[in-house]
Amino acid sequence: MKFYKMQGIGNDYIYFDCMRGEMANPEKLAIKLSDRRFGIGGDGVILLCASDKADCRMRMFNADGSEGRMCGNGIRCVGKLAYDLGYVKNKFCTVETLSGIKTLEFTFGGDGKVSAVKVDMGAPVLSGKLIPSVFDSETVVNEPLDVDGMIYNVTLVSMGNPHCVVFSEPDVLDIEGVGKKFENHPAFPDRINTEFIKIVDRKHIKMRVWERGSGETYACGTGACASAVAAVLNGFCDKGEEITVSLLGGDLIIEITDETVYMTGPAALVFTGEIEI
């Protein structure tokens, strides 16, 4: 099968064009191909599929084979792939995901191909029960959580994927040690993605992320959105302003309105190839 290795600020996935037919057992394939020594290497596998509700449909599988409901960096690359392969003909695209239909707007490079994508990510979910978590309140903002004997103040946000945002010093963090403890904490029955963020100023956030099923990644689009929402909820940033979220792989621009969250960032093809599966 032909594959497309793509990345959005370092969040790299292996993409397959499945518009003309579904792929068998993508969960097992994600585990095998994501290995960076014995496979192609990536944070997971993403399938571009046909949809009867939108221009196309995205299925996303983490490196451990678990299926994700949404992927912010991945959906930008799905949109680019759909346009560059000719499935979409104009600057707007709709993508069906397990978290609903998302609308994308393309920016084009000099070669006529998509270089950046703005995504309407929808309204954040803030209810503790819907994250899901053991917290019952309608919003979980700056709440204390005991993680292996250490108390962290957490803010919970779902952007299609559940996120736990912690204000910290990400540059000096043992993210693997603490990230695993958050991911598998009993407070989160479906596991959790965790962002460790530092407020630089009212328009700039630094962030590292531990993703459930993948570990630390260079970037996480839904996590960047969740971090910006958490910063607004805690009074550090403002609605209606562009907030730059700096991750290991680069920057995303997030804008929060009363109705939705917009995410803008690059989408790039790294290389194509063929592999026997």
C-alpha cells in the first residue's frame, strides 16, 4: 500500500488513502508501523476515508493501537491530503470525526498545494462528568488533584479528546515520569492527555504534552486548544485574541470566541512510499 508521511509542527503520522475502501485491522497496523526502528515511524496512523456526511472522514489510531476521537494536527494534514489528491476542490473542507464534523479553511503555498489550515474545533466541553473524570462540577478549574503524593492544580477541558492542563515549568519537567501517572490516574476512567504549560504573557503560552497512547509528542492540536481555554478560564489570557502556543515542534495560533475555538497551523508532506502489510 502507498502511504503518506505527514507532519504538523512535528506531530507526525502515517496516512493512508482509504477513500475507495476501508482498511482491515488498522489498530494492529498502527502498532507495527509507528515503531521508529522496525516500522515507518510516527505518532500513529491516520486514514482518509469516504463520508456520507462531509467531504471526507478521518480515523486516527495512536501508536498503541487505540483509536482517538480527534487529532488537531492530524485533521489539518487530512485536509491537505484530501485537497492535494483532488478529493476537495475549494478552500473549505468538512471532515467527519468521532467528535463531530469540523470545518477547515486552507491557505495555499506557491505550488498551489495546501500549506496551512485553520480549523473550527467547536466549543470546549468543560463538565467534569463529560471529560470524563471523577469530578462532578460543571467546570473543573484550578482544582487540586493528588498524583502519587504530589498535589497539582488541574483544569479539565475536552476538545474532542480529554485534556488535563497543569500550570508548571515545562522546561525542567520529568514529563515521562509524571505523564504516565496522569494518563493512568484513577480520576480519569478513559485515561487522559496532560498539558504542562507556562504563561509567557497574555498572548503566549509554552507547552509540553503527554498524550495517552503515544507518550510525549512534539505537538498536540487539541492540547494546544485546551491549554488556551484553560488559560482563559484561569484569567491569564483573553477571549477574542490570538494566543500563540509554543510546542516542541513549533507554534499554533489559537483564538477562543464565545461559540467556538479556532486553531491555525501548518500541514506538510514529508515523503511518500510503499509498504507491504
